[in-house]
Amino acid sequence: MASLNKVMMIGRLTKPPEEPRVLPNSGSTVVKFRLAVGRSKKNPQTGQWENDPNPLYIDCEVFSRPDAKRNLADLVTRYVKQGDQLYLEGRLQLDEWEDKNGGGKRSKHKIVVDSIELLGGKSDGGGMGGDDDGMGGGAPARGRPQQQRGGGSFPPDEDQGGSGPDPDIPF
């Protein structure tokens, strides 16, 4: 029986990524973050596409092994901040656990990220789904790598500018 578990989405970070953690058994690094993903629907009266005011909030994890050529955890830690727009690909995973407060069994879906493309921050122009290419977003932010899929290198650290996180996140 064939199966496919592939997720592709564009969204904005709701807050800065968590600090990277090194997993004791494997030495891999994991970084967690939350993505707000907008939805659009066509207004039947006007025929225009409108953004749904209720975005989806998706938990994401990025893993990097110590011997890997690409280090997505480092990419997220160094270059991604609250409000940045990302295109990511990955797979859905179900986490299950027992509630510490006696609330029974709990579960949630998350995305384990395989590749990331930085589409630029909130101030870089671009909203969700408004561009002709369907990808949303404008040009990549100055001094940031546009995508990380292969064994490329990161640009040197430089002042990123900007005035800090926008309190009106996610959109």
C-alpha cells in the first residue's frame, strides 16, 4: 500500500524560535517554532479572495545532525525572527503524552521540517497569497539566505537592521 506524508505551507512566525537543544542520545540539534498560516476564501457576492481572520497555528520542529551538510536548526536560530514569512516542506507527526495534571492522554500534530525558504520579514512587502506566483512575500531580507535545501553556506553575520518584532503578528 502506497502512502504519502508531505506538507508544504507558507506562514509567519508567531514568536521567536525556541533556543536550540541538543538531544542526548543522537547529538542532533532541535529547534521548535510556531507558524501562523492564513487561509483565503472567495467571497460569493464580490468574487474577490479574502483572508480568513482566523489563522491556523502550527507547531514545527527542525532537526540537524552533527554530521549533516545542511544545518536547518542553525538557519532558523540565526536568521529567523518573529513575523518572518517562511515557506517550508516537511511531514506531519503525531505527538502523544500523558497530562501531568491527571488530565488523561493528550495529543497534537506538528510538522517535522525538511526544507525551509525564507521569504522575507513583514516589512519586506508581501502578504499571504496576493502575488501572481501564489507564494506570497516579496524579496528575501537583506543579508539572509533565501533557501536552505542543500549544502550551501550561510552569509557572514551582519547587522540585520529593523526596529524589532511587530506586536501585530501574525499578519
